[in-house]
Amino acid sequence: MSKLNPRQNEAVKFISGPLLVLAGAGSGKTSVITQKIAYLVEKCGVEPKHIAAVTFTNKASREMKERVGQILQGKGKGLTVSTFHNLGMNIIRKEHKRLGLKSGFSLFDDQDSKALLKDLMLHNDEDSDQVDSVRNMISNWKNEMVSPEKAEAQAVGPQEILAARAYESYNSYLSAYNAVDFDDLIQVPVKLFDEHPDVLERWQNRIRYLLVDEYQDTNLCQYRMVRQLVGHRGALTVVGDDDQSIYAWRGARPENLEQLQVDFPSLKVVKLEQNYRSTSRILKAANTLIANNPHVFQKTLWSEMGPGDPIRVIHTRNEDAECERIATEILDQHLRKHTPFSDFAILYRGNYQARLLEIKLQAFQVPYKLSGGTSFFARAEIKDLMCYLKVLVNRDNDNAFLRIINLPRREIGPSTLKKLGEYASERQVSLFDACDEIGLEQVLPPAAVEKLRQFTRWLHEKYRQCYESDPIQAIKDLVYDIDYEGWLRQNASSDKVAETRMNNVFFLIDSLKSTLERLQEDDPEAGIEETIARIILIDMLDRQEEEDDSNKVQLMTLHASKGLEFPHVFLMGMEEELLPHRNSIENGDIEEERRLAYVGVTRAKRTLTITLARQRKQFGELLDCAPSRFLDELPQEDLEIEGNGEKNPEVNKQRGRATLNSLRNMFDDL
């Protein structure tokens, strides 16, 4: 507590009503949340089991949990520190009977949802854009608490009408499969609390103090859940920053901060304005830029880090020159100042901007890490095993069943599966359960029925093993029984590729084991069903959070950079129609684009370099580019502009000589 500044201390110790902590970038908000949890436990006598802290990413919740654990030193047993979706899943798991779900319900990820919609809409792979569009509409409706009936009544135009009709079928199939999707993890508990006050009261008694991080990122559904759990007690602390709300495209509503004052008239507001990350010049630029947005809550970031270097703005001829300049600048600083490559980050508005950048970095042998690579769980071998596990614990999961029934090959042809599907639909049972019904013998030849039943009998046996002996060993046996390694070797381009893929499978099994052990620490009754559901959720929340501490330049979008910080930041493509983006200009969403630029500026700790091009190629045509309006909104006295008629040959010569000397010294040392 002694390390907190006066405003942070005030936020930690205020517990007599609802509190909004307006936390600017780099102002130490995580310290406030973790210290407040410790204060509630140690000074206020609140039992940890009655405290819940929620945020949006697994990474943030892990960090919070670790820091609270260090402070409480074993006194935090029962404390809930999780993502919104993890909390929602726990509520559904505990209340599954009220919801009409069986205990081993499935969680559909985005790919599962799209596969189901594709089947329902009778679409081919070529129509994936339309399936994506319908999936996004359904997701938005769920986040806005719009029912299928209401969606259909409000639908305008053929695309919305199509989506609304698909929404109703999609929900009924989810129910038939004993499944929920990612958006249901919030929406279903909110509806449950609305319809069953006794259930809500039970959860309000369980969660007696609620803390919410990144509150500006909440959507309507998440706000409703918070409002329900807090009730009239007002035992609530939310931490947020309206200037960093950059997720409107996925339903985030920065106005939820404003709504707090309406729902909680006694709301106290504490502003954290001291920044512990950046130099004064960087913060002045951020403050000046964001002042152009309207504000309900005014705040001004300040720092004791000193003025720091001017902000460099580099105009380049075209995107090729821009990427080359960034690569040479980083190499120059690495050679002359021995700055580690990992101290640099290059931020951009769209992923496509990284393509040329990668080529230039490779040409100059600058190592880099591109955020947004292939998710571990998106790999074919992991999807295969996860589908086996999904069917193992939930026989109603038809999507997963169809993926694995012929993997490896079991001589079960498409006509057999079509007749099985028709029979299952007529009987209103899952494909798995249909295999065991006597009536199936009337529609399929005996040999086909026997092959299907061999498969279901074998999975029944694996399921029994999971519950009567070691579940992890049962899963290993499952992999060996189907000779999955042999299947990989047959279908991989080389033995090395097959070996890598098999190692991924073993890594997943190890992850299942450690997840099961962690779950059983809190709930000794937890079994393989809860473990598999948790692994699926971890993947969905955590796809791009793999950490790499090696010495590489970090490449990422502005959206992906939120919450991170780097000593040296390059913010590229500061042009009209790029930042702000053309769609935002046309839709009048400039304020969110300005917040996105603000997030980019406030990632920098010591130096910030902004680059832009005078021309870019688009569809083979060279187009002229205009500098972003945001450049005019920066404090001009703090900018050092290059390449726009401000050429200084002497400075360029000095920089060139210094780089050559660094190269000579490097070769002399070899």
C-alpha cells in the first residue's frame, strides 16, 4: 500500500459505495485492483469466496491472480479472478438443470458455429463470406439481448431476414446438441437471472463484492450481468478508460461508463492521471490528440519521466520506402546503441500492412515476431483430438461426431452418414445415439450398422475408463487405439512434419492433465467434462496470447497492442483512409479511430516514430495519399519532421557515418 500514489490509495480504500476508477494509460490500474482485493480481505473482513474480479483476457486474469496471490500469501482461497466468459461458464455449469442442459454440455467455438450455420444454410465453401456475415449478425444480436423473434420482426433487407431466420434454427440446433456458443456464456446467465430471481439472489449472496477491469470494453450483455450481480448493494469497483475504447466493432459500449452514473447515483469517481510508462512529450501528444474527442469525464495524463525525445514524423515516397526506412532505423539503433530488437514494436491499422514490412525486415536480417499467427487450437491435429474429446463427453455433439467418424478411415461412406442423419432427425436424437437404436437396422445394411456400432461401443468404453480410472490415461489410450500417429505419417508431407504434429497432440494431453489438476484444487468433484470445456474456452479467449520473450521486433495491429508497452514504437501508415480508416470516415466513426491512434501513441515509453507514404499501390494502381488529420492534432512544437521539405543533409550524413562505423566495429569484433 505504501507504494501507491494518493489517488490510487483513495481508490483502494473507498468501499462505502460504487466506485469508478478512471484509469489513464500506464497509470497502474492493475495495482489498484489487486491491492483493493487484498484490502477487502485483510482490512475489511470480506471472505475471498465472496469476491469476484473479472476482465477480458486470460493473460490479464492470470497476471491479476498471480499478483493477488503474492500479496495474500495463501489467504485467497475461493477468490474468483476470471474472464467474463469464464464466470458465465461457471454459472451455466452450476445451473445447467435450470437451463435444461445436461451436465456435459458442449461449448461451440467460432469454427463449430460457422460449420453448423453452413449446414443450416445449405452453403458451400465458396459462400463462406455470407456465413461469416450471418454469424456476426447473430453474435451482435446475442450481445444486444435481441431474441430470434425480435430479430426477425426488426430485420430489414434480404441479408438481415436470412440471418434472423438462421438465428432461430441455429439456437434450436444448439439446444438439440446440448451446446452453447461463446456469446451464450454471457447471454444465457443474464436471461436466467431475469427469469429466476431466486437463482440471481443465490449468486448475489455468493458474489458480495465485484471488481471489473477494462470496463469501457463491456457490451450491453456484460453490463447487464454486472448490474444484476451487484443489485442494490452497490459493492462495485469498475476500472476503465473511455479514451481506450476501441472495440465498438465487437459490441463494446464506452457509454457504459456514463450509464454507471444513471444506475448508481451515488457513484464516486477517482481519476488516475499519473502515468508510469511514457515521457512527458509522448503524453502531451496523447492528451492533445484525444482532447479532440468529446468527454463525459475529463482527465490529463502526466509523468515524472522527463520530457524525452521529440516525436519523429517521417514522410516517405511510397510504402516500399516506408517499410525500408523502418527496417533500417531499427537496424541502425540496434547497431549504434546496442538496443535489443525486443525493445521495438511496429504498429499498424491493418494486418495486410505487415506483408511488405516482413520482406524488408528479412532483407535486413532483422528478427521479428508477427502477432496473430496460427492458433494452436486451429491446427488440424488438435481439432481432430478435441472433436474426439467433445463427443466423448457429449454424445449430442453432431458436428464433432461427423469430423471423427471417418478419421482415421473406418469404411463408413457418405451415403451411410446421410441415411444416419435422416434417421436421427426423424427420431430427434443425436447421430451417436441413433447408432445404438434398433430401428437403424431398417434403413442401413447390417455391415454399415456394425461399423457404426463398433465405433460407438469403443467410445462408450473410453468414457467408462475416464470415470472409473485415470481419465488422462484413457485419452492417451484413445490416441493409440486409433493409431493416430500412423494416420499422421500417411497424410503428412514428411516424417518430421508428422512428428511435430504428434508432439502437438501430446502437448494438448499434458495441458488437459494440468487443467484437470488446477480445477480439482477448487472443486474436487471436477472431472474430464469440466476440463475439456475449460480447454475449449481457454482457446477461444487466448488464441493470440502466446508469449515469446526472444529478441525480436514485435509486429502487431493497433487493436492487438492495447495493454502492452514498448521502449520504442513505430506507428506506420498515418494517412487519411488508413488511420482514420476509410470505412470509419464514411460511417462517421472518427472518434473511435482517434482513440485507436491514442492507444498507439501511449504504447511508447521512450521514443515514438510516426511514418507515412505519399503514394500507395492499390489493386495495381498507384494512388496519392494525404497525411492523416491526426497529425495536425498533435502538438507541432514537439514534432521533428523529416522527408517533407525539411531535409537536413548534415543530419543524414552524420547518421550514415555513425551506422557505417557501427558496422565496421561489429566486423572488427568478429
